[in-house]
Amino acid sequence: MRRMKKINTPHHETPRHDSRDSPTHRQSPVTRAANQREVAHSGQRELSAKASREASFRISVMASSADEPLPALLLFRVREIDFHAALRERYRVLDFYTSGEALPAFLAAAAAAADPPRAALIVGGGTPARVDAAFLDAVPSLRFVFNTGAGMDHIDLAECARRGVAVANSGTVYSTDVADHAVGVLLDVLRRVSAAQRFLRRGLWPLQGDYHPLGTKVGGKRVGIIGLGNIGMLIAKRLQAFGCAISYNSRKPKESVSYKYFATVHDLASESDVLVVACALSKETRHVVNRDVLDALGKDGVVINIGRGPIIHEAELVAALREGRIAGAGLDVFEKEPKVPAELFSMDNVVLTPHVAVFTTESRSDLRDVAIGNLEAFFAGKPLLTPVLPRSWLVEQSVA
Amino acid sequence: MASAATGAAKPGLLLLRRTDATFTAALRARFRVLDFYASGEPLRAFLTAAAAEPDPPRAALVVAGGAILVDAAFLDAVPSLGCVVTTGAGVDHVDLAQCAGRGVVVAGAGEIYSVDVADHAVGLLIGVLRRLAAADRYVRAGLWPAQGDYRLTSKLSGKRVGIIGLGSIGSQIAKRLQAFGCAVSYHSRAPKASVPYRYFPDVHALAADSDALIVACALNDATRRIVGRRVLDALGPDGVLVNIARGGNVDEQELVAALQDGRIAGAGLDVFQNEPHVPPELRDMDNAVLTAHEAVFTEESRADLQELMIGNLEAFFAGKPLLTPVLRP
């Protein structure tokens, strides 16, 4: 059994689709060789207990990497250089994207190999790979799936549970960045920051005088949050500091929370000035923000979506904006990314961002840590760091 | 109202500010308005004519921003003036010493703007760290399907933010940033009692210890160009600057150079040295978020402000203390 190796955590900027090889904390071969010599000779010296453990750990790792092949890992799809390199250091990476094969052929080949993969790492949000019955049938060796995305709608959790496949995700790694983005977009829509930018870029300030129309005050706005999970709670806490009044809708009321609860999204919208979509996408939430809800929000209302595009009925939203039945929108997600309804491009009262709420350099670094931490825990037979379906639970329960 | 109580003619009011129809009507209902912008006359001639009237005006409502300066020349031209009401968040266009010397009381906007300006400051900060306007441009230009995902940006939560000036605006900014888990420090002339933020007597040291620097102080001789080359260098290549105070608080040329050279990471600016002119180099930068001196302007604050101006004028004419007096620093 391989022991856990220390995870290196570079915090520098990593362009997400940069093809240059960027520096990492990986040891150069020269340094690695020097360390090996140092450890080999250190038996002569008096070592502290800790140094002794470290030395023996290093020796065992080197020994194990000499004797045992790296465990296989199915990969869908990691583009960041550092992350990919960190995975290749530890695992035999079977990369779907570089395989050039169709998914069924790729999975069949992986399953037929001498050491078929027991773990898979899925990058959510736009991946073509659905982890469903067909997927799991194709790779019966699979016992663990790590999903990097905040959303889990492409993973059939029931099927995974039925087969005893553990699932972990990114936990709360993204939550503050998504909450910050939601608040930033809300401020931008209400105070017309990006719109003013366009005005200035066109050189209109000297020509037309002050920018109009005026924005609207943030304080005192009634903000209705759909989904009060980690992200929703962080949004609420931030907006409270601006003097907003917070209410929410979720499947059930949350006990330790003092915000007003609404049992339906429609009722929440009718008592809100700003509606924030912060829930997961599921059968129940698909198109839950529909014409009825938008009309309840009303012509001074603003919608912010940092959840998933299909939670809002996009065509109805565009129509409501076109007809002035709501006042504005801030959208980071869309029904058919990367396609965005072109009609929105000419609207000054909308802010559009290309699904970036999670993408800061800091959270990418944290994500690497959490992904590798979970994979290492799985391969070491230890509890997962951020389980969605914990292995122990699957073992203990007889899952229907 | 003075006119209703005494039956006398309405008190004269110099109006040196553009107003909307509703507000003009509200003023005319209470005062005999001498409207500078409607007169079309040059300022000096307008003031001299007003001073020559049989019942010369004792109060003036003056636009902020520096287009009109209430200085010795202005006050000399209308010796009847006893009260100046101004509407800006800043009063750098009013010579407070000259007014005090002549017994002219000055009313400002009080804290009416503080919350809106603070909101705008945080909006600019998130905007520059998370590149919201640039990402929005990316989408509108159709680049998402064409070029793929947008670049990584920079986290706000937990960053160290230094605020220059911890008055009512600076305090409101600090309160908001605490909700993001930011570590807030500040610089001002003297430390403020019982605030939970770390005080820096030296603005360079504040910049060196900050990931983001927010300028929220008044413009006066001590703070003119308080952010110059040294402070920008101390802020460093990962640092961002937000200015919602006055263009004059920042050395604009140095700022543009620092951005061009990558010596700081970005800037969010609502004010400029020579409004409405914005350095063209800034307009094209993805890491500069620019707004047109509108941090104070919301629909709600405009209404609040109009009420406040009338309240101050009525207090003056009734011989009562001003609602929001500006005192000499």
C-alpha cells in the first residue's frame, strides 16, 4: 500500500489553457538524486524520530515506486499544466481527451488493461462524460469518482451508491469565490459598473455629460436566495453587510438560520427585489425560474444566476428583459454554454460572464490539493476528505 | 417656511447647480430663485447683478466638482451671503477658511452618500479583481465559443485591504469587506479610537502590507497625490488600487505608467484628475475598471439629497442650526 506523499501546493498564476510548461515545485532530477543520496547516508547520523520517520517514508516511497506501478486513474478532462503534472507524478493517467477515442472504446480499453482503473477524476461543467449506469458497467473496476465541479448533475449518484462506488467532490473549495462573484455581479447590475465602462470606452463622458440612467441603491434591497447551501449562506452574509434584507427558498427550512423562508420560488420572487439562483441543478430545479416567477419578481426586479443555466428558463428570461418585465440580470451560467443568446449583447442592464465564478488562481490551487488529497486517501484506504457518497456508508448500508 | 410665517417675500437663493424640473419647482415654491445656469451669463456678471438687487440673496446652492469655486472672489462678489449649501460628498471646491472668516456657514451632504459610495467602492474592487467588465466584454464579443474559457482571476475573500481615510465612507467600506473575510487596515491623520482595524501612521507601510488599497479620504493639501510612485511601488505587482475619493488624491500619470509597466495589477477608478477626460491608455486596459464619477449617484440618494438641501436652506432662513454643517478641519 502506497503511503501518502506530501502534496506540493504552488500558489502562482496558472493560465488555464496555456500550453507553455509552467514551473512547478516538482523536484528536478538532480535534486531528487541528491536527496536520495542524503537519505542513504543519513543512517550514519543520529536522527530525530520525525526525521527518521520521514527518511524511512521517503525510502519506502522510492522503494514502492520502484516495485509497484502507479495506480491507474481515468481522467476527464484536466487542462491545467500543473494539475495534470501533479496527477501524472502519482498515477498512471488515462486521459480521455488525449486518447482521441470515443467514450465507449476508451472505457473498454481501460477496463481491459492489466491494472484497470479503480478511480476516476471528472472535471464537471461541460464535460462530455456522464457517470451513469453505462459508464459504470463499462469499467467495473471503478470504486471511486472524484468530481472537481461544484455541480454534480452529470453523476448518477444513485447508480454509484447501488454499486458501492464512492464519490467525492470539491467540497467548499469554491464557495467563497462563487459568493464573491455573485455579489460582484449584483453590484455591477444595480450600480451599472460595466455599463459605465462601455460609456467611458466609447469616449462619451465629455460628449454626453454624466452617465445615465442612475444606478439603484444596494442597501435595503430585499434579496431572495434560491438554495441556501454553502454558497447561498456566504452570499447572504456578504449582502447583509450592505444592508440587504435576506430571504430564501430551499427544499426545507434551515433550522439555525434567521432569514425568512419561503416554501416556493414564486412566493420568494414576489417578495424580492433581487433573486439569486444559488442552488444545484436537479429535476426539481430545472426551469424553476420561469415566466410566472419572473412576473412575480416584477419590473424593478433583478435576477442573478451563479447556479446552472437550466435552472432559469432562458428564453423566458430574454423575453422578460426585452419587454422590460424585469429590470436586469447578472448571469454567469447559460443553458447551452458557451452559446449565449445574442439578444443580450445589446442590453445595458445585463452583466454576462463566461462561467467564471469558480476560476481564481487561489481556488484552482486549493482544488488541486483537495483532488489529490481525496485520491491519496482513497488509494490508502483512508476516509475521503470531502465525500458525497462515503465508502464506509456504502459498506455499512445495504443500498437500495 | 419663512415666507408663510412672516408673509414677507420669499428669501433670495442663488442657484448654481443644474437641477431637474421637480427640484426646481420645489425650490421655487420656497425661495426666490436666481438661476445661474438658466441666466446664461458669465459667473462674475451673474453674481454682481444678484448682489446689486434691493434684497440680495443670503444663501447659495452650489454644484460640487470644481466647476464653480466658492473662494474669496466669489464671496467678495456677494457680500450678502451667509450660507453656502453644497451637494458633493467632498467640499474641496469651497474655501472653508474664507467662509469661516466671513461668518458664512457651509452645509454639505453629510453622510447621505457614504453608503452608496462604499457600495460602489466594493463593486469596483470585486470588478477589478474578478475582471467582471472584461469578462462581460469577452462574452459580448463572441469570444467564449471562439476562444474557450476566460482566464483565471484573483480571489477577494481573505485579502488584505488598506483604506486611506477612515471617515464615514471608509468605515462603511471596512464593514462590508469584513463580511468577505478581508483583513482591513487603514491610514489616516490620527488613529481612530475603538475601531477593530490595524492603524498605519505611514501610507507607504499601509500599501506595502496590502493586497488592495482603497482611497477614501478628502482632498486637501495633506492628501493631494497621497498615492504616488512610492505608494504604488509599495503596493506592488499583485496589488490593486481603488479610488472613489478625488482624482487629485492620486498621481494619475504615475498610475497609468504603473499599470502599463505591470508594476501594479489593476485599478478601479470612479474619479480622475481632469474629468470628464479619462486617460485614453486606461480606457483600453482590461485590468482597469472605470466609472464616470457616479459613486454617489443612485436614484434613491438623489431624492434624499434634494430633501437634505431644502432642509438645510430652511434651517438657515429660520435661524436654526444647519442639518449637515461642514466645519473647518
